[in-house]
Amino acid sequence: MAAALVVGACGSGSPSALDPKGPASERIAQVWWLMLALAVAVYLVVGALILLSSRRKRAAEEGDRRLPLSENAFIWVGGVAVPTAILLVLAVVTVSSTAELTQADDDPLRIEVEGFKWWWEVRYPDADVVTANEIHVPAGRPVEIELTSADVIHSFWVPELAGKVDLVPGQRNVLRLTADEPGEYRGQCAEFCGIQHARMAFLVIADEPTAFEDWIERHRAPPPDPPAGPAAEGERIFESTSCAGCHTIRGTSARGTSGPDLSDFGSRRTLGAALVENNRGNLGGWIVNAQALKPGNLMPPVSLEPDELQALIAYLESRR
Ligand code: CUA
């Protein structure tokens, strides 16, 4: 009952592991429902026995001492045989599910994700593409995500698509998932990693396979021509101020690695690790004082004249 209330309360808006959108999460949800069903059955049986025992006590007081089962037999059945059977069923189901979830697929798309406090670097090693916080995948194709961390332990969790796997410094863990349908699936760091742990989110964006190929091609193609208009001034500002010390933009002299690669920033839906929508207003606020939006992150306030800020925004939004 309590579980049903909790499930109901999680309802719309936040992604639920009980609303699976791929084979891995489907399997996990099945295990969850089996566990719930068994727990409810045990609860009902124990409740019924408690009621029964209170009635039997009265019957015993009235001199009726007949038992359906000897006391020893009751303990052997109810205390040993039934729990052992239930635990055996759960052991077989969970071990076989885990084996299935970790089984390698034929021809998966390989992606590398590295956790940083508090954002995600995303690399496509076979295509030489680097991005951040938004992971494009082709719908229907298995994806093999290799996970590691640059600093502390994080945990990669997209409830609608797969289980959780930790990102551990110096170690490479693998998570396998498939998104059945195109769509946007929200992910979240699921291991406490510092004050912005709760705002270490990301998106998995499942595209139609052809749209995914287009996306990869666009990102691996030679960098676009130097921008014109205010964006050209923005590029000059980006390369000559503190921006370039921390961020990389393909095809420019900006090669910093302590912040996210911004080569395709204009095509991202969100900024600040899925913190807010990527629009000019939020971007301006972020550049001027990222600490107000996400206290404790590594980005210092950047002081610029208003027209310089507008030029920088125009430049970043032009990088797609
Ligand atoms: Cu990263 Cu919590």
C-alpha cells in the first residue's frame, strides 16, 4: 500500500524506473514488480495469521485446543521452507537478470562518459566527437557506455532506460542500454558527490537512426567557417579572455580542458548540466555569474561590457 502511494506520488514530470523505455529498464521493472508482489503476499499472509492467532487464543481459553498443524511443523513450514523458497526465486531472478543486463550486444555504439564535479563529458571514440551533458544515441540500437570519473565517485542513472552504474576514478565500468523509441530521457547523478550533486543531471536524446548519423556527421565535419557579424567579435573575446583557459572549441585556439567542450554548444537544449534551458537569457546569466545558478562550480564570474557579452552569447549560440 505504502509502495503504491510512493509510486503514485512520483507520477508525472520526473522519470520513473517503473515506466521503462528500453529492454534493460523493462527487465529491472519486472524484477521490481515481482519483489513487490511477493512482499505483498507475505504481508497479507502474516496479517491473516496475526488475526487468526488472536482468535485462536480466545478459542484456547474456551478449551478448544485443536491445531491444524503441530507447532513444530508450523515453524518448519512458515519459518524455513516458505522463506527459503521465496529467497531462492528472487536469487535466481536477480542473478539471471544481472547476467542478461551485462551481456555484450552485437555491434553496439560505443560512447565514453567521464564524470566531473558536476557535469559529464561525452565522447564518441569511433567518430572523434566530443560533447557534454547531452548524449545523442540512435533509437533501437544497443549502446555501450564506458564510464569513468575525473575526481570523485559519481553514478550514471537514466531511470527510464537502465540501472545505475558508478563512475569510479581510475576504473572503467560499462553500462549497456537501448532506447526503443526516439525521445528525450533525463538522467541524474545518483551518488552523492558534493554540493551540486543534485544538479548533476544530463539528457539522453534518442534520435531516429538517420538523424543520429546526421548529428554525428555534422559534429565530426571540419569546423564551420569563421563566424561573421557579432559572433566574430564573440569568437575573439572567447579566445582572448579566461573562457579559452577552461573550454575547448574545435577549430579555434581555445583548448582548455577543465570545463565542458563547447564546440556544439548552440545545439544543446540545456546548460549547466541540464540545469536550465539553453537560451540567451540563461546563457548571459551563466557567463556573468555562474555561481548564482550553481554555487561551487569551477566557473568564475566573467566581467564583460554589455556589447561584449551579447557578442559572446551570439558566438556560443552559433556553434552547432
Ligand atoms: Cu556526481 Cu552526484
